[in-house]
Amino acid sequence: MRNFDYHNPTKVVFGKGTISRLKNLVPPQGKIMLVTGGDSIRKNGVHAQVMESLKKRDVVEFSGIKPNPEYDTLMEAVDMVKREDPAFLLAVGGGSIMDGTKFIAAASKYTAGDPWEICSKLAKVLEALPLGVVVTLPATGSETNNIGVVSRKSERKKIVFHADKLFPQFAVMDPEVTFSLPDNQVRNGIVDAFIHVLEQYLTYPVDAPLQDRQAEAVLLTLLEVGPKTLRQKDDYDARASFMWCANQALNGLLKCGVPTDFATHRIGHELTVQYGLAHAEAIAVVLCCLLRRQKEDKQEKLLQFAQRVWNLDTTSPDLAINQAIAETECFFNGLGMPTRLTDYGIDVKEASEYAKAGLERDQAKLGERGLIGPAEAVEIIRASA
Ligand code: NZQ
Ligand code: ZN
């Protein structure tokens, strides 16, 4: 096992009715700035629950952050921070809102230059406004990690940044608020969480059996509760397990002491920037093509995945690996998630050229061994026809 640091300071408040506890979770003094997206939280009553709990507080709101949060919109929120001087930011929404709030928290205090540098140069975030979150969509794990992803259409970029100052102070996770999610968002969440685990698990062995089994536990639970929670959205226990799985998939625990991949994510971001695919849609297209291309590099872990997650006979390793990848694709398709770029009417040749340009610009060498560069990304995307 490799050396690692593990630190997760976010307090999780999980379960029914927990939004009412916000009043005791936010700091006792100062203005609170809610950061929100579209109408969903007004329609499902989450906004009203938040306002009820904070009724004795001075609250202002910045709303209108869209999926794949856009830099220009977030900078409007930074202007609002400068006008209103809140003591605390409260994100209410899915990954886009939580990530956007992390950027606002950092950019509001960034004095070294243009705030875009937080993404473009991964500039150090030395100071940030404190933040908390109310999660409405289980998927990204953003509620208890220090990561954010921001897009800038004018530059055709979608960039990941991270900083310890950006861990939320608390994450309120009430599974009931997710009952209003449309099926495609539930499907996206299951697939995103599943792929987060695979990006930290399907690499090469470093004798870390606990991390392997923790990853397998999340995968097996998602296989069990994913289809169930999609079929029956008001099954509280299935939704609660799904929500906790999505959290555990990217809260920093699974990557302790092991190599990670994340090439699927990096290439997927190029597809989102170019074609507007939802995050999970984009990575679902990349994953299986990448695994097929990298199956020799990932052989040992793929075999373990075949045996322990898919319960396959591994006497013939190549067959078992092919089957495990096919099962994974089948699982996604069964949730209603397409896995081919052509399912979206996208030309794979064109898409591969865009991805190549994006990776060349960053001189990217991706994957657990740094073996996936622009040329390999082209092969991966072309295989998604
Ligand atoms: O706009 P509103 O009305 O809020 O509707 C949202 C949005 O349209 C809707 N929604 C959210 N909660 C709902 C709901 N609708 C009904 N009922 C509810 N309870 O869902 C739509 C999608 O929301 P979004 O926040 O975009 O989804 P998600 O949570 O999947 O976040 C995706 C973003 O997170 C980034 C992605 O790249 C993408 O930008 N990621 C962040 C990560 C992180 N911080 O660690 C890791 C991930 O790999 C990912 O990259
Ligand atoms: Zn993801």
C-alpha cells in the first residue's frame, strides 16, 4: 500500500427531516447566501424547508446556476458576494450547485490575479468563504469532497480544481428530497457513482485489500439498489443506500493508498464541453471503450472485478475480462444509459479530433500509468461507434 494523507472534515447529517437542523449547523452570526440552480427546489419544497429553518436569519440568494456550472455565471455570484458580504455560503442542489459554490467561495477571496486561474493554473486557494451544502442529487460526492468542476464555454474548457479550504463544513443529506428527481438524473447519479469507484479500483494491485473490498462493497450495493431505486423512486431505504453509495464513491476514502485512473473523466469532460452531454452520459460512453483498450494494463484488477463483482468464472482470463466489461455496459444500458456516441447522433471521428485537441493542449498523460495521451484518446472515442 502506498503512503497517503486522509482528512475529511465535513460533518454529514443524514436522514429524513434533517433540513430542519440547518439553523443549528450554519454559523450563529452573519448573513447567509443561498446558492441555487433552477426551479426544482421550489417545486419539491426543499427551498421552503431551508427558508423555514433559517427564518430568523438574514438570507440572500443567488439562483440560476445551470448543470456544468459556467464561469461567467459564477462570477456574477462573486459580484453578489462583494455587494452582500455574506459570512457563509449555503449550496442547495446537485453537483453543479455544490461545485459552483466552491468556486464562488474561492474566487471571492482570490486576490492574486484573475479568479479563472483557480481552474486554468490550479492556483493555490489560500482563503475561501466557509460553505455548507444541502444535497438534492446523489451522484458526484461533491458534498464531502474538496473538488469542483467549472466550465468556460468561451474557451471550450471544463476544468477540475481542488483545495482543502473547499471542503463543505457540513452536508445535509435527506434521501426524501431526491424523490422528485427525474429518471434520467437518477440514472446519471448511479452511473457517475459506479464510475467513480472504478476509476479508483480498476488500476493495478498494490496490496490494499481493504480499499479493494470497500470499492467492491460500493459497486455491489449500487448493482443491488440502483435498478430498485430507479424503478421505485419513493422506496426510502433504496434511495438512502444509493445516496450513501454516491457519497462513499468520491469522499476520498477509496483512493487512500492506491493508484487512480480518472482518464475516463478527463476524456468525458471533453465530450461534455463539445456536445453538451450530461457528465454521466459522457463518461458512460468513454468507460467501456477505455477498459477494452487498457485491458492488458488493468488485467489483474479486471479479473478481480470479474470474479468478485460479476461472479464470473475466471478460468479463461480474457473471456472473463471481456464478459465483465460487457456486463458493466449491460448494467448501464439496463438503467437507460446509452454507451455509444452514435446513440446521440455524434460523429465519432469528429469527437475524437476534439478530444485529441483538448488533451494536446494540456499535454495530458492520463491513467494510472500515464499511458493515455491524445492518440490513445482518439482510439478510445472511435471505438464508441
Ligand atoms: O436546475 P435545477 O432545477 O436545480 O435541476 C437540477 C438539474 O437540472 C436537477 N435536480 C437536482 N436535484 C433535483 C433535481 N430535479 C428534481 N429533484 C431534485 N431533487 O438535476 C439537474 C442536474 O443537476 P446537476 O447538479 O448538474 O447534476 P449532478 O449532481 O450530476 O452534477 C454534475 C456536475 O458535477 C460535476 C460534473 O462534471 C457536473 O458539472 N462533478 C463533480 C464532481 C466533484 N465535485 O467531485 C465529480 C464528478 O465526477 C463530476 O465531474
Ligand atoms: Zn463523475
